Amino acid sequence: MSSGKVIAGVLAGVGAGILIGILFAPDKGTETRRKIAEKGSDLADTLKDTYSELAGTISEKYDAAKQKFSDLVSEGKEAEKDLVTKAKERANAMKSDVRTSLS
């Protein structure tokens, strides 16, 4: 199970527990509604914070992966240039060897 699902489950459980606790508390209806609104607001803030942290983590990992991919592409291009250069050098050496042996 992913950590995001676990966090969401825990937050939902906490929210449900708080709501049930308030509903069964011996307060006036207006006081109970006020408490529900406060707890709902607190829960919404917690969810927003959790979402922001998760989004930030995903963004950081995406940026790191993107940079790593870019680095790999650059390394691949450099390796290609080196191989082409070595192949040309080897071809020129072989041409020289053939010319020398034909002379």
C-alpha cells in the first residue's frame, strides 16, 4: 500500500472520529455545528498541507529524473562522438595500411 493511501486513510479516520465525538458531545446544536466547522476546516488545512508536501516531493523526484535523463543523453552523445572519431581513425589507418601493402 502506498504511503499516500495510508496518510489519506489515517486522516479520514481521524476526521470521522472527531466528527462522531462532536456529534455525541452534550453541547447545544449551534456549539456542535461550530465545532464541526472548525474541525472540518482543520482537516481541510491538514489535507492541503499533506497534498502540498506530496506534490513537492513528486516535483522534486520528477526534476531529478529529468536531469538524470538529460545527463545520460549528453553522455550518450559524447560516447557517439568518440566512437565515430575512433572509427574514422581506424578506417584511415586501414587505408594507409592497404596503400602501403599495394605499393
